[in-house]
Amino acid sequence: MTVERSIVRGLPQGAPVPEAAVLDLFGDWVRRTPDAPALTDGGRQWSYAELDRLADEVAGTLRGRVRPGELVGVCLDHSAALVAVTLAVARLGAVHLPLGPRPGERRLQAVAENLWLGCLIGDPALLPPAYRAVQQLPLPVPAEGATAAGAVVAAFGPSAEGAAAAPEGTFYAVLTSGSTGVPKAVAVGEPSLAAMLHWYRGLTGLGPGDRHSLLIGVAFDPHLMELWGTLTSGAALSVAPDAVRWDPAALTDWWRSAGITVAVLPTPLAEPVLDLPWPEGLALRHLSIGGDRLRRYPSAQVTAHVHNAYGPAEATVVTSVHTIPAGAGGTGAPPIGLPVPGAVLLVTDPDGVPVPRGESGELRVGGGLLALGYLDEELTARRFVAAPPGIEGVDRVYRTGDRVVMGADGVLEFLGRLDDQVKISGVRIEPAEVEAAFERDPRVRRAVVAVRRDAAGTARLLAFVQPGDAPVQGADLLPEVRRWLPEQAVPTVVRMVDDYPLDANGKVDRAALMAAETAGEDADAKDAEDADAATDTERTVLRLCRSLLGRADLGPLDNFIDAGGNSLAAARLLVALEEECGVRLRAPQLLRQPDLRALAALVEAHRPERVPVS
């Protein structure tokens, strides 16, 4: 069968991408501009030459213990230590596996048991038990920084028998959610990373004199675009203070004070930032957004070019982008755009045959940005499949599981997932992985996780748990669940059930579960509407928190974080409080309050005179 070129976007693939070793590009800037700033963290700054020496010292400490091709798990937050370790692992020819500072003890243990993890680097107090009793080497990295670890060690534990190793040629690996309850590890080669970075530098004009934020969560692969994109361009990385990840107003204040010119944000944080009045005096030229569906255009007052990017980890961070020029505005939801150079994007029917433009189908990705595969050959064979006949120069494609439609101009619009996988706060989550985290607890017989979206389209997870022989409360299960899951995957609501409704096929009827939950919440909200709140301000705070967290049962003595609040929910709450009460709080003030009544009292104390209560 011959496929008409008119229904395939990405052929030809655009301008060829020059080949260059990623680490060599950093070395070029070390030689050309040794004294230029490479990294800023608060009041501390490292030049390119200083960062180069720091990476050499770390590599020297690890040399002989870390072999080429070996997986090195990195459990560090944004800091000079993270950047130096990333450079050092590349210099040793090892495979960088970013795990984030607190990946969860049980989750980390599961990774160590299933992957051939020769070395784990992080704060010794946060390493899993199997890596606390083995040889540890202190690493010569700075302890300064807003989120830096006080001490960093490399721990060398025995690899589990049969553990998966990285395929030959892997430059880095990254975890994505796994339906079996164990995260999947994606292996990415250096040519794919180099091609993506070449595109990103060209898109943003990133170069000497620019300051790029280092903000994206370390376990989320776009942070590698931030880090390597900056260090291969001669620009400077600026580590974002922790509070700005919670507070849109604090973020834009930091952009201004730090002189940030290029930035990346996860979509759920970008949306409240774009909803605020655009601050004056920002140096920001380019803002890339990704990780979830962008539901509206930025306003015409935004003075930066906004790039709505799409891309799975299996295709090296970004595969398509739609650029919204500064001041352009727009209506509706922006598309995910056109393929970046080197990417080939196909919209196919269930059999993998490309469909005509204007028809929806599954997005399949091929070309030079494709990852090598998973560290699981069977899974790789299922998701990385042969390209349809007639697609020249492409031998395999990745099945994204995303439903899209391609317009007559080749621009892609994202329509949703084909399966149950969802994105929560920009992080891909398999409900089955969340269910498995609950079911590891001996007090649980079974767990069913469902997804609910509010009027704005924000997704939240609800867990319906069937207890074992002894009664247990949902709140008692969460501490153990959090050890297995990232923050975004912990359900905001846990309901204990005696059994589950079944559909005609004998499967759990999630729609019936959700309908019963909604009816119960409506009754709870009606009963509690007036009884719970002691003041008008408490009533406002309760209403906002119930809406943001999807918890109609919240009372004034509940704690925001314990009730399911996370960083992005806190950011939205801060914006809502400012809009409704005229009070601008900071994230640390919110997080220090023991309960919602105390938060309401804080709002009342900061309320300006003669501001009406909503």
C-alpha cells in the first residue's frame, strides 16, 4: 500500500539536524567563555570553568566504580550538585536516571529491584534501606542552594538477579507510569537528545547572556531540556526557589528579579500564571509549556512568545509545538501544532493505517527523536512497532495512545487519551499503578481508582478501597501509599466500600461509583454548607478548598495538604484568595497553617479595609 504524502505530516522531516556530542557542546563553552555564569542558585554563582571542575571532581570520585552503560539513579533536587552529577555521569559514559529528591521509598526500592542500578546518588538519609548498608562514597558537591541536599553520597548496591539493563547507546533514562504498578523506564540515545536540543536552541535563540530557569520537577524529563539546552548554548541556569513552584505571583516576581529570559513551565502551573495580569518589566522572551492540555490562549498582554509543546518521554521530550507570538492572543484551546525537525507524526486507525486529514485517530511518532525503547524488551515490542508501508525513511513508530486530529494545514489538535492513562498536574499516571500501591497494603483487599474532572477540566484521582478482614480508615492508608507514588498520583479522596457495582460484562462500573460519590458529596455539601463555617471568610475558604480538591466533606479543622492539596492546588488557591478576598498570601504562609480555620483567620487578618466578603 502507498500512503499519500498529503495525509502524513513530517515527511520530509524539515531541516537536517547536525550531529554533535552533547557533552562536547558544553566543553566548547567552557573553552570559549570560562568565566561566564553557568549556574546561579540564590546568592551563589558558578562559572562555566567552575562547573566544569566540579563535574571533573565528581567524575573522578566515581571513576572505577561506575562503568560505561551502567544506570546511575540520581535522587537530587535542583542544585549545583544535580548539575555537576549530571555532567559527571555523562563524562563516565554511564546512563543518567533522574528520580527526583523524594521518589518514595517503596517506589525507589521497586526500581532498584527491577533495573540493573549499579549506583544510586542522593542524600544518605533518603536512600532506601538496601542502599544504606552498602558502601557509600561522599561526593564533593556544594551544599549551598535553596533545595540542595546537606550531604550527597554514591551508594553501590548489588543488582537484583534478572534486572533490566539499559540498551547500548543509552544517554539517559526516565521513568513513566506503569500499568503493572512498577514504573516503566524509557531509554533515550544521545543523537535524539542532541536533535531536540538543537531545535530548542533555535526556537528560543538561547545563547550567552540569557538566563534560563531550572524549575521543572527533576523526575520529569523536560528538566533535561532546561539543563542541557542551557549548558550547550553558553547561557546561565537559574535555580528556582521552592516557593515559586507553588505560587504564580511569586514565580513572576522571581522571573523579574532573576532576569529570566527563557523558561519552561508545566501546563497546570502555566495556566494560573497566564490568568494573572501580565507583570511589567519582565525580560522573559520565550515560555515553553507542556505536560497537559493547554485549555486557553494567553492574553494579548503577554509579552513573551508562548510555545505549546507536546511530546511523550518515548520521543525525547518534545515532538510538536504551536507557537503563539507575543501579544497575539486567541480564542479556544491552542493546538499542539506541527512536528519539530526530525519528528515524523502519523494519525492512524486502530490497524496503524494513516487516516485522511480531518479524521481523528491515534498519534504515532517516528523519526530521529524516537527513544531506543523501554528497559523491557517485551514492552518495547508492543509499543514501538513497524511503520506503515510507504513511509519513507521511517522503520518504526511509537504508539502514543493519544487521540488527535490533523487539520488541512497539518496542524495537530489533541483530543484525549485512548486508554485510561491520565495526566495529573502534568505527570502521566496509570490508575492501575495507583491501585497497586493501595493493594500492597495487607489491610486492603482491592482498590479501584477513578478520574474526575471539574468544570475547568482539571483531573483528580479518587480511590475506592475495599478493606481486608479488619476495618481501616482511608486516611490511615495514605502514608504507605505516598511511599510508592509521586505526589501527583496520590488520590485526593479515599472512600472505603464494602463491594463494587458491576457492569453487564462483570467489570467494575466506575461510572456508577462516581455517580454515587457525586450524590453523596452533594448531600454532604448541603448539610455542611452553613453549619461548618463560623465566619463569612471561613465559608469562602471552605468553598474554594472544596472546589479545588473535589472534597465536599472538608471542614474548618481539616489540613489542606492532608486533604489532598498539592503544589498546583495551592497555587490555584492563592490566586483565588487574591481574586475573592483581595489578600495576597505566599505559599509558605498557607502551608504553615494547621487547618482551614487558621487559614481563614490569616486571610481575615490581611484583608484590606472595606473589601466586601464574597
